[in-house]
Amino acid sequence: MKLFSDKGNDYCQFCKIIYQSAFGIAKICSILIIFVRNKSRNFAVKHKTTFNFFCGFLVFYTLACAQDTTYWYIPSVEEVLKQERQTDEEIKVTTASRLKENLSDAPASITVITREDIERHGYRNLAELLARVPEVYTHFTGNNFDTDFRGFFTNNTRRNVLFLYNGHRLNERFHFGDFYADVIGDLNNVERVEIIRGPGGALYGSVAVQGVVNIITKNAEPRFENSEQKVRLFQSVVVEELGRNSLVQRNTFGFVMRFSKNTNLSINAYQVSGGLLFDTKTGNTVRPWQSQFTRQDGAGMARMQMRNQLYTYVPNDGSFRGGITFPSFDVRLNTRYFSAGAFMHSRAVTWVHPKENHTFNYPSNDRQWSFGAAYAELKPITKMQISGRISYNLSTNREISDMSSNDFFPNTTLSLAQNAYRNFYTGAGNLNRYLRRGEDFVQYVPSLDLSKFADSTLNRNGGGLNSNYAGVTKSFGAEFQLLPYQNEKITITAGGNLEIADYKNIQWVSTRQGQYIAHRPSGGITDYGWYYGLWVQAIYTPFPKLTLTAGLRYDYQMIENVYRNIANEVIYTFNAQTNVFTPFQVRNKFDENFTPRFALNYRFSENTNIRLIYAQAFRAVPPQEVIRLPFGTPARSEITRNYELIVKQYFAKKRGSITFNAFHLENNRLYQFNPATQSFNAGSAWRNTGITLAAQHQLLDNKLLIWANGSYFFIRRPSDAFAFMRDWKNPRPGTGIVGTIGSGGVAPIYDPLPNQYLPLDSPQHLFKAGISYAASKGFTIGIEQYWNGEIQTLAPANNNVGDLNPAILIVQGNQVIENTQLNPNNYTIHRVPASQYFNLYLRQSGRMVGIKNIFVELKVNNLFNTTVWNVLNADAQSWNSNLYYKPNQIPDFGRRYLVSLNYSF
């Protein structure tokens, strides 16, 4: 379709297309919503068309500025599937060495999920895509999907994998380093995803411990071709969840165009809205305790609302009511020498609380995450290939937890709200909170109006308490890279980065109606500081069959100030014995790391190569853990060492390949979180050994693609990681009490238990396989199978509400002894059952009926509706088996449907 005449810019036809497209999409959405509303009971879905019309206007306005007649070409879905699938020599990657190289030469265990793979299986978000990758276990945790790499799952999982967006760091920049993969909720703008399994610290610094995920978008590497089209417009309406009382809708819009030979612009945006009904129970489980909101739909039925949400500022006075609903977006302007743009991805979802001290299924339980940046990039220039990026980065996270005044804490006469008040404001640690007023100090808790916490008062204001926190990280970042020396045998690259960041987290309690009551005396956290890193890498090829890679990175982190705050004021604690007020504060805490990497790649023949790798990585202790360490405890980074062997064999003229991978990971320490005391301490090391076999084969001129991979882990995690959970409920005398910061010695942390390495918290066996067929006339079918083995977890025996006669592990010296008698001083062992499910994906383009550039999709996740259990964090407290099958596991969503209409011009 030719949008413009040769003699001038004729916008009438394009305007007509935009108008008809927006109107058609809105009409289809309305029909779908009315249909589902009529079929659903007690479920309201609000549909807004403002987003579609806004995007249409934005496209029209941008096109009105176009003055050139050259073109920017992006292949359609059908063209992608028609193209010859690239071999590993043809696929170029940049993540493994920060240089463009063949996939087969990359000095790392790396997997690439291409645009073709996305089109063949219809992955709806990043977490779903990563589930396909060898050595990755993806599981639902009650609000987000975690992605465990190489058998490692603790409360810090998401702080051990580095996520990049076109090489730009996504993880929160300073305070804790989190990132959840399902925050990337749409893959229409993704060209490929490069996944490194194993350490990447020698190039990327902190957090790149278990892996590095680099999301490469289409607009980052635009392809140019002589075409009649100067604009490509894409729009889709996706119903992601269809089922009983469930409708989650995603509207996606994007366009790309070129203003001149070297200047082009792209805009991509998507917005998620709606909700689904989540069943937390099994058919054989009775749930005697339910909240009044659970009873509306039956025991264990939870309503989850999903949307995009954004905010940039948190006030100090508790008046914050949340962000605004705003689509996730990616805007990028490319020129010959630089690029500039901004992106933001966010996800807000009702949190399905599995804890006994929160109101299950209350609609205000909420978790929100967002990650974004505005940036300017210098493209490689001069013979030294100097490039760089400056950026202003924003990350936010928010949590709302509800405590009802009409539901009761198990085995007590206290309402959940009264139990929360007791924990928040009358606990021994929380009473020791003072604010400074000049030379005087004022205790915070006695200033409260206690009448606001009475159940009768709360019932007049919505019927309960909401515990709130909202945090925001703002940072300025700069990085550079250059190639100072290169000849036929040696390539030397170097680079570095600097980050200056500050974080503010405010915590408060309000009524359900949002009326502010008081700040939580435990306090939020405020911190600021900076870090920088410098790296160098040498690639040496003494003869064509052998390549050696060596690299070294130096990192320095300075936490200038971190403190507990009430309304952003420093909290002080009081020691009655010394009559001294001490700020709940740590200043000028620094750490530094040297991180090496060595890799050898030997090509035995054109079809066989072997790689040997030694790599280190580290995770710097972030401010939120530093402030929770015991007095005088040094904050030294967690160090991980990786030894790896990779053997790859090609066959059938490189249309097929088999890859064998073996690795051994060792870690020196793990900072462990105790939710009961809100404290951290350094636990013992962990280690893991694993082997993986992966294969793929393309047949019938690329119409048929078969792939499979299986992994076996010899997971070993220290048993003493659970000492905190046992000891805080059952103190052991004579073990060396150390008071936490601000506790005045009230909250004890004990010496760790003797270290016992056990297979804990992640499956030891993974197997995944898929087959897809791209037929003629635009029809594609894909089938995937996922299986994971049993997962073993440990938790304190007296923490498993509702469990009868649990199996117990008693730790005595260096012995771990099973004991079938209930003993609250020891551990309960949980075994999360093995899971298996199948996904089906169907796509049909409009070619069958003579309509180009349009296609429809149907995807069914868990096709046979099998029972799938996900492991929860064994470190967390108070999982209630009256609400969930077991305290440390949660069921998946069962069968899920996706239906979409997509078209482009």
C-alpha cells in the first residue's frame, strides 16, 4: 500500500486509515467486553479508548512533519517466518563480550530467542519467553513471576540476574537491585533476547551473578531496505486472559518511520487493564478460615487486577494515593551519530497475600514495579569505536497490605487490624523510636491517637487498616566503551560506568478509605551514594581454530548515607544503660571488587567446537541490607566463581545442533533475610553443579522447527540459612546474642547452625521441548512442553499453620536427622510436587481471505489444565496452609487463553 504520492504528501488516505483502524479496534474491544460481561458474574471491566485515539493523533502529528521520501523497512510476521533461519555463524550477539560476534564464538553459555521464535510460539511477556531457556525455572510467587537461573532461588533471586534493555541496565540501580521479568509485558517491539547463563560480572559489575538477559528491540537495530513504505504502523488488541470471571486486555500500538537518510523515529506503547479470578486451592483442600472477600467467590478464590502504573515522587506526609494509569512505552530517535529516547515499563497487580496476618483477597492488596530511563547514546565513532551513554533513570516500587477489622488472626480473638496495630506500634523494637527536635528527642509512638486504631473507628472508615510503602530510585548514569587496539590476532576493548543514585522509601498506615493515620515506627529507608566500574578485555586468536578471551573489572561502591526514616527524618534509638541516643544510620560504607574472566574457544572442525570458561561475579551489599546488619558487621560482597565446559556439535549442514554444557558454581556467602526481625546477616556459602543437553533441528525448508533441552542440577544450599527463622521463635541460650541496629539488644541474631548442603528451593530436573510448523498461506502452529521435578524446601516447624504431623529435620552438630515427631525447635520439610504442562499456539494471517498485514492468534497455556505447583520463598514467614495447599507452594493459574487481532500497514 502506497501511503504518499510521488509529488507531495497526501495525508488524507493515511488519516482515513488511522481513523478506521482506531474505530475498528474500539468496536472490537467493545464487543468483546460486552460479551464477557454478559458471560461473567460480579466482574466489572472498564474499557477506555482514549489510549487508541491518543496514539492515532500522535502518529498523524509525527507524519505531518515528514519531508523525506526514503524508507525504513521492518519485516512483517509472514516475512519473518519465510526467511531462512540463521545459523549460529550468522546470528550476531553483543552481550557476551560487548562486541558483535558470532553466536558460536561467544565466550559464555548463551541462548538467543529470536523474533522468529517469538512468532512461532506467541510469547506474551518476558517471563514466558525465559521459561523456554535451558537452566531457567519460571514460577508464580503471588504477585510476579520469578525466574531462577541454574537452580538458585532465595529471596534475592531477582537480585542475582542482570536485565538489560539494549545494553541499558534495567535492575533498580542502587537500593536493592530487583527486577521482575514479567514487568516487560509485551514483546511486539523485541527483535531478540540474548541470555547468558552464568556470571557476567567481568563486564557488567554487580548483580550479574546467575545470568545476564539483554532485550534487543527492533528500533535499536533498524533494518533499511528500498521499499515503497516509509511508515510501518502496527496495532493489536489482545485478550490475555479468558475464563470464568476473567478478562485481561492489552492494547498495543507502534509505528516506525524515517525522516531522512540517517534519521528515523519509532514509538511503541502498550497498556494492560482488567483482572482474573485466581484459584489458590486444590479440590481436596478445605479452607476453614476465609476473609469476607474470599467468601464472595468461594474459599481460595482471589480476584487479581492488572494495569500499568507510574509515579515519580513520594511525599513525606503520607498523602500519597498511588500513581497514575499510564501505558508502558519506548520512544527512540536514531541519527547517524547518536540516538536519544526514553522508555518505561510498569506492572501493577493485586497481591494475593498468602500470609496469615493479612486479609486474603482484599482488592487493595497491591504490588507495583516500574523501570525506565531517558537517555542519549553516542554511536561508535573514529577508529577506536568510541561510544557512550548518559541516562536519567527511574525505578519505583509500591506495596499495599490490608488488615481487616472483621476477620481474625488465627487462634486469637484479635482482628487482623488489631494484630497489625500490636505488631506495628506496641512491639518492643518499635517502641524505641525517637525523632530529633533541636537538642531534644521525641518518642514517636506515644504521640499517636490510639482511638484511630479501634475496630469501631476503622469500621466507619472502610473496615480495616492499610499498611503502605512507596519507594522511588532516581539516578544519573554514564558509561563509555572504546576499542584502543586491534590487529589480525588481538582485539582489546575497555570501558566503564558511573552511577549516582538516591532512594527514598516512605512507610505509613492508613484506613481502607485512604485516610492517613500515622507513619510506621519501623520506618522507611532513605539512602544515597554512588559507584563506578572500569573494565578491560583482550581477545587473542593465535591461529584460526583457537580464540582466548581474558577480562578484568574493578568496581567501587560508596554508600554515603543510609538511614531509617519517619517522614524522611532520621530515626534515633535510645540505650537506657548509657543514656545515649543513636541514629538508625550508617554512613560512608564502601566496598570494592576485582572480577576476572577467562575463556577458551577451540574449533575442532567446521561442525565442532569446545569452550572452557572460568568467570567470577559479585553482588555488592545494597543499602537496604547494610542498614539491617548487626552493629559492627562488615558489608562485603557476595562472590561467586563459575567453572564451565561447553561442547557444540552441528549436523545436517548446520540446520541442526546439539550442545552439552556442564558447570560448577561456588559462592562465599549469602546475605539472608529474617522477616520476623526485619534483619539481615551473612550466612554460609552455597554451591551448585549442573549439566544441560540442548538440541534443535530445522526441517522442510525451515517450515518445521524442533527444539528440546534438559538440565540436571546437583543443588546444594546451606541449611544454616534457616537459622534465623528457627531462632527468632525459639531462642537458644549460650549462642552469642548480637543486637540488631536500633533494637537495643531486644531482637537477637544467633550464630549460624553447622552448615549442611542440601538440595533446596529449586527443581533439580528440568525438561522443555517444542515443535512448530509454519505452513503456507500464513498458518502457524506451535506446541511446547514443560516439566520440572520435585522441589524440596525447609521452614520452621512451628511456622506451618494448618499442617498436621509434618516431617521434621533436627540439626545436631554436623548431622541432619529426620524425626517424625512434631518439634517446634526444628525444621519442617516440604516437597513441592513435580509439574508438567503443555502450551498450544495457533496463528492465521489474512492471506487466506486475501487480506494482507493482518493476523489473529490463539494461545492456550496449560492446554490440559494439569495441576502445576510453584515454589514460594522458604525464607518468608507465616505462610498459611489454610489458604494455600502448603506454606511454601502456590498453584499456577491452570488453563489460560490468549486471543488477539493484529494488523499493520
